[in-house]
Amino acid sequence: MRLKFILYILISHISLQITYAQQRDTLKKDTANARQLKEVVVTGTRTPKSLQQVPIPVTRITADEIKKKGLVRLNEVLSEQTGMTILDDPHGQGIQIQGFDPAYTMILIDGLPLIGRNTGILELSRITTNNIDRIEIVKGPTSSLYGSEAMAGVVNIITSDPVKGVSAGLSTRYGTNKTADISLNSAYKSDKFYISGFANRYSSGGYTLQPSSGLPTVSPFEGYTLNAKSSYKIDAKTTIKLSVRYYTNDQDSKYLVDNRYAGGTGTEKDFNIAPVITHRFNDKLLSTLQLYRSTYKTNSDVRYTDDQSVYDQTYFNQTFNRAELQNDYTLRDNLKLTAGAGGQYESVEATRYEKLQSFTSGYGYFQADWLPVKKLDIIAGGRYDVHSVYKSQFSPKLAASYALSPKFTLLSSLGKGYKAPDFRQLYLNFTNAEVGYSVFGYEEAAAGIARLQQQGQIESILIDPSTLQRLNAESSTAFNLGYRYKPNSKLYWTANLFRNNITNLIETAPIAIKTNGQSVFSYFNLNKVYTQGAETDLTYQLLKPLQVGGGFQYLEAYDQDVLDQIAAGKVFTKDPVTNLTKEIKRSDYGGLLGRSKYTYNIRVNYLDEKTGVNASIRAIYRGRYGYKDADGNGIVNRDDEYTKGYFLVNASLSKPFLKDALRIQLTSQNLLNYKDSQVILNLPGRLIYAGIIYNFNKTN
Amino acid sequence: MNKLTTLSLALGSAFILLASCSKNNDVVTPETSKLTTKTVADLDGSTTNVYYSLSTGTQITGADTATNKWDIKFKGTSIFVNSGTSGIGTTQAQIVSSTFEALTVAPTADYKTDASGTPAISGWYTYTNTTEPQHAILTVPGKIIVVKTSDGKYAKLEIISYYKGNPNTTTAEFANLATRPASRFFTFRFAYQGDGTTSFK
């Protein structure tokens, strides 16, 4: 009846209390509080839901945990999570979930998607975690609610709401490689109104793993995040809210091109604005109207240092606009319905596209959350996306959790996920100036080939562009089965088995040969792959001050076509000693590149109640993974095609002063100074930081 | 059950026989077959183009390189056949995906002669560029070159190494450009069927 309303009020009240407690006594009380309170998550169902009950795998990371570890950027936080791996890629630091590449995980801030991906990767260090309340991670396809991209999962960063009265804070961290992170925040909140402002500066002098080359591995950069949020309760039933976020980053670059130095600056700008109005019509119906506009721009100008002539000048402008209405309706106490609809307009204009390209799309989604008996929670839903360029998509999902006891919940879910062809795959028009190959998006292929033919650049056509199959969305069917076990306030143990069958993966393949001997590529729905594995995580309060934890993931990720080829005896390798060809066996195949079969982590946290001193140490192991094909068969199979497995040890030590208003912290990442300068370029070696955090709050 | 055991025994011994056949080609070849197999080590192509005759198993030099006496020619990373744009002969070739041993019958069709830009033999190596071992020419596994010589005889050929002494290319010594053995030294093995059939048994 009124349950939902009460729950809603309760939830907002509770979360306020947590923040308030954090403000006064950052670390001491929260652990106890969080255990006692019902932890609430919103990302898995787009409605507030108890973490113990929600029937899909969800991880919840609180600001408190992040602070204890001395972490400030999203990539740092996610890299320590069980079942998540930050990939080393020249296009940015992105996350791998359940064996999926970063392109398949949607990154949200307060439920709204971030845009701006470089070949599918959204650089996670763009996102500061200094102004957040928590991070929620949903694993498994969530396209039934979020549409394209949410195929491996969703990472939702939930920013913090201010506490009552006037509050302000300063947080700094400085250390190795002149890396500095400074945040300032201030807020005012009354019963009906709040406004908060946040500013962050993140800069680094960069580093090099090849000092003799005189070239940086990561160039110096300087980034700013500005964030403002305001909310006003017009009456008991209606609230309006506005949030604005701006991010800009300048990064120098330096290359060696044909024995000449080239250098310049690249700028990245990200702007989001999101007004929202919520209205409670009655006890049963809550409506949310959300508008969202996001723009992402990059600009880079790289010139030869000797004569200032242009080496590369590029720009990229992307916009994303959305209007969405969601209705949450409590039909009965045990049956809640959610229905939403929205429209989107996206565009991109860039050096590598012929002209401004745009997409229009519309979607509707529906979800029923039903508890036929108290112990059983069934969620059924689906989303239908209609798109101006590619085929319409329907993404259903069915999930259920069953509480065998109040302490033990079984959960399982079955769902579909998809990822639409992106602008690049549809519209790219690119010719590599140095090597001479060309790549055309599906929509550009025919015109591109015709143009090259006219210029006499085509030697032979391999696939007539007019016969190309229309590019379809990549899609997956996934199954997750697991449990949550919480026998008392000391122990929390989760486990999950997963399987993802992915079809229609978009890959490049040659469609013509140019007179210079190079190929012309376009995009095709080619591969069929699957990933499967198991994940488990456990946290245990061993002694009053001592908490230990650990997590483990086993992962298999294989290309089905390669498996078929191996079964047919058509894949070969060379014996490294004799260099003679031999046939590959199933057991020789190492699966997809960049996937570690084994990853695990061990965590220890010690909090001295008396002094407030907190010590945290975490060891993260990433097992060996294939990173190249050395024997020319296109797959990973030989020992020299793998990296070594390695440990990263991160630690942090902090002590509060002035009744916890001030906290001094010492943080180290990669304490063992692990480096692999040939293969792993995102590991700069040992990093040491010192930090100061100051919080101020006046209630009247 | 008994029948099954007998059958599997029979199959098993047949398999062993076959396997031993392929290991000792020159010993157990049937009388009618004129199959010769040979491994050529470090054919030196480092200074000049090298011409080779599969029927005689020898290098061809001097004035004979302008005749149809040779079958294949090594020039850097390119391997040519004696036809089309490469020579006056009618040698043809194609690449078959297989191990050397498993290829027991030559295809009867789809052979190509050399033409400008599209040689009959390509794709037998990869260039590593900037991945380790850097700037190396590595032979691609499973690329068996099948040659139909100017006088219509069939041969199969596997390129084993592009470097002197057929080194292990996964070692640090090979990765180091200072200690890497000299390139353009071809090690390869081939089986030449002198009876004119497509059989490599």
C-alpha cells in the first residue's frame, strides 16, 4: 500500500544519516552502521532495492571503503574489485567484466551514461571518486533497462548528497610522478533545498618505462572536474533537481616519427547537464521526468618539432541528448511495476568522418518486481529499442532470488544484452598516411571504394560493397547463478557462476586490395565467442579491529570459430625448438587475448578504535594472459605469447585529528614495484602519495 | 564387445603403421613411388637470389638460372616459382593448410603461376614489426607450399626458418638484434614425387 512510499522516504533518510555520520566520524562508525542498515542499491532494477534481495550480481562500494584505501580515481577503485580487471591499452584504461572488453560496460554517473570512447574505451581516470556516495556495479547484461552497451554490465557512480547545514571540505593527494589530486567541495542544505559545488584538479608529470628513448609512456596531463548539484522540494510531492558536470583535460604528447620528433597537445572536454523532476501522484505512483545532454570533444594538434609542420591534426565532437519518463507503480504490496520511455538524438562530427553523422532512437522498457511469497522475488522485464540506422532490438530479462533463510539468498538471472554498431563501425572514413591502408564504416564502404576506384587506387575487389550485409548489433545471451550469504554482521560471502554467449561480434575484414598492396577494410558481423567462469568474494571481521577479505575469479573466454577450426585440425603452430609445423590441440588454445584465467585478491584492514588509525593492505593477483600471437596462427597457444602473472600490492595508512575533521593519509600503489616495460604500459612502478582530508560541517 | 576390441586393435595398429610410415618416408616408401624427401639447411640467400631445383635437390647457378631447370627462387622474403613474371618455365604452386606429414596427396587444381603483384606463393611468413621479437621474419605454421614443376611433377615444401642455424625464435638471444643470427638463410624440407602422381606417400 503505502509501503513503497515509506520505503522511499526511509531510504533517502538512511542515506542521509550515513553521509552525516561520515562527515563527523569518517571511518569509525560507518562499518558498524553499514552492516546494520539495509544496504540499498538502485542500479540493477532502476528502483531502490535491498542488496540482499536483488536477484542479480551487484557489488556496492562505499565512499568510506574508497577513502580507507586512499584511492581517488575510478580506475584505481575498480582495479581492486573481484572479477574486474583494468586493461592495458593505448586507447585508455577500461574495465574488463566477465571477460568482456571495456566497450561492453556502460559507465553511468547518477544513472546517466557517460559518452566519449576511444575505440570503445572510456578512460576511467576521467572520473574522480572524491564526490561520491558509492559505486554500484551490476554484472551480466542489463540492456533490459539501459539498452545498448550494457552487455557485460553497468558501473554506476552515485554522487553524494550534502548533509544539512553548511558543509565544506578539502582533500588533497600528492606523490610520485608529481601526481596531484586536489578536491574542494562546499554545500548548503535546508529542509527543502540544497546546493553543492565540487571542484577537482588532477594532474601528473607522466612517466616513462623506456628512459633511454627520451619519450614518455604516459605524457604529462592536467585535468579539471567541476560539478554542481541543486535540488528543491516544491511541495511534499514534487522535487526538481539539476546537476551539471564539466571535465576538461590537457595532455602533452611526444612521438618519434621516422627519426623526427613530433609533439603537441590534446584537449578533452566533457560536459553533462541533467535536469530532473519527480512527482508523486499518490501512494502508488511515482513519476520521474529526466532530460540529459552530454557533449564530448577532443582536439589534438601534433607537429614536427624541427620545422613545426603538421604531423596530425584531429578533432572529435560527440553529442548525446535524451528525454525520458519513468513511472514506478505499486500495484499491490508485493507487485511493483516500472515502465519508462525515452527518445535520444546522438551526433558525431570528426576528422575521420565525411560529415556530421547522427542517430535518432526511441525506446520503451518495462519491469515487474513480484514477490509471490515473501522469500521469492521475481523480476521480469524487457526493453525495446528502435533505431534510425540499425535493426530494432528487444532485450528481455528474467531474474529471481530465493531466500533459503534470512541469511542465505540464492539468485539466478537470464537475460539478453546488445551493443549497437558505433559511429566508427558505421561511418569511419580513414586512410593511414604512413602505412597506406584504408578503413571504411559499413555505410561509407560503397562510396569509399567508388572514390578509390576513380582515383585508380584499387587493384582488386574482394567483396562487392553492394553485397555487404547490413551491420547488426552485437548481442549476447547470459546466465548468472549465485548466492549471498550473510550469517551475521561479521561475514559476507558471495559467489556467482556466469556464462555469456556472444554472437555477431563486429570485426574488420578486407574488402579490397589497393595498388600499394595494402587492404581496404570494412566492418562485419563475424565472430561468435563465449565467456564463462566463476567468481567468489568474502569479507570477514576477524577481530574487532581487523577485517580480512578475499576474492577470486576463474575465467574462460573462447572464440567459437577457432574452436571449430581446431576440431577440424586446421590450426597449427611451430615447435619452438625444431620450427616444424604441428597441429594445435584444444588444450593448447589459450582463448581470447587479454583474459587471465585466474585472478584473485586478498585484503586486510586494521582500524584501531582508540586512535582512529586505519591501515589497509591489498594484494591483487592477475594471472598470466595472452597478449600476442608469435607463431603466426592468429591465436594464443605458446608460452611466449603470454605475459607473466603478477601481484600488485597497494597499502594505505591514515590517522584522524581534530575529532576526525582532519585526516592525514599515506598511500602506496604497487608497493612491490612490479613493471613489465615491454608489455604492460599502464604500470608505472611504485607510487607513493601523501594526502590530507579536511571536512567542515555546521548544522545551524 | 569382442568385435569392438578386435576392430580397435586393428585400427590402432594401422594407425601406428601409418605413423611410422610418415616418419621414415625414404625407408618404407612403396616400390612404385619415387618420393624423395630432403631437409635443406641454411641455403644462403643473404647475398644473391638463390635458385633451387626440387627434382635434383640442388641449387641452380650461373646460366642455368635463365632456363627452366630451377623450380623455386628465394629473394629476400619473396619466394618465386619458375613461371609468368619470374621465369621461362611453367612451374606452379599453391599454399595448403596442413602439417607437412598430414599432406599425403597434392591437390589437382588451383595452382597459380607468378604474376606481377600476385605471386603464387605468399603468406608464408609474418613480420613482427614492434612486437617481441622485434623486426623478425617468422614462418607461419601450417603453410605447406605445394609445387607443380615445369615437367608436371608434384612436391610439397615447408619453410622452417629464415635465419642461419634454424634458431629458436622464442629466446632472448633471438629477440636481441645484436645476437640474432643472420637472416636470408633458408632452412626447409620438401618431398618430391618423381613418378608424376599426386601421392606424397
